[in-house]
Amino acid sequence: MDIEQVGEKFNTDGMDKCQARAWELLHTLAGKVEPGMSEEEAHVISAELFEKFGSEKKWHPSKIRFGKNTVKTFREISDPTVRLQENDVFFLDLGPIFYDHEGDVGKTFVVGEFPAARNIIRAGEEIFGKVCRRWKGTGESGAQLYAYASGLAREIGYELSTTSGSGHRISDFPHAIYHKGALREFEQTPQAYRWVLEIQLLDHANQIGAFFENILK
């Protein structure tokens, strides 16, 4: 089976509309996250917004991480005692389904004054942009792109997570019938509108992480 295969409903216009709606949902949720809140409380708000935005289901569970939980891998369970502080960091990773397509968006935010968090967030988004430009300019494989991203992270004193944030397929729902593997392990040039690029940086000195993702197009 072609692991970049898509279904009969797939089209780039549908994917663009889905992603735009997903970003709108993410920023709306981010605007409702406040100091003192637990991740579970944010998940309740997230569920309400999914319904309000018309996404009756999601293709992957939402990830909401506060503070020190931002350094955990996606498979690790958050410390439920963590609450967002006045000067803190959090990230959102949402996978709604709109227009029969899978949205997948992720971004990290700062609450209050936290220079270290602002720095790592900016670095992660800059690395994302550089990797996208590398993909467009060289046609390198997914594995090569992540090796490049890892080197960029090391140069500025961060670690690129190797156990989560590895990129994956995307398409009209469900892409998983074609492929569940990571972009980091893909040894070919990824096609546009078929993959999500994920960048998760770790700052061990400050015990915080930053996550950013969007589709390659």
C-alpha cells in the first residue's frame, strides 16, 4: 500500500479549510486558559469548544500541557497536581475533524513574564520555518529533515525531542488506514498536504518545553 495514499474525499481546499478552522479553535481555547487552572479544567473547555465549532469527533486526543508537564513525551501522563502559574508556559495540540479532513495544530503560549519560555517558543517556530524551507528547497526525506532540525536545536542550546513530536501522516479521515508511522522515519521526500511536521524543543535547565506543528504544504 502507498503510505502517502489518501481517500476519495481528500482535496487540498478541504485540508486548507480544515486547518484554518482548527487554528481558530486552538486560539479560541488558548484565550480561555488562565492562571490557577488545571489541565483537566482546560480539557472541559476544549470539549465545549469542539462542540461549538462543529467538530463532533477528533482523530486524536487533545494534548494540553501546563508548566513542567510540557517536557513530557506525548505518551507520558501529566502530573495532575500541576496548575498554570502567573508566569508560566502551556501548549495545546488539537486534532479536530472538519469538512471530512483531519486537522492537526499545535502551539505553545506564555502566561505573564517568562523570558525563557518566550525564547524557546520563538526558537521552535523558527526551526519549524527553516525545516519547511529546507523541504521545499532540497526535497530531503523526513528522516533528513528531522536530522537537520535536531542540529539546529543543538546549535542554540536546546534538545529536539526524539520520543514525541516526530511528525505523521494526515489526510481525509482516517489517514491511519494507510500509515501510522512517523515522518522522522520516512526515508522519502514527503508530499505536500500529506504530512504534519512537529517540532518539540526541550529546555532542561528551566524544565520547560515548546511544541509547534502544522501541515507541510
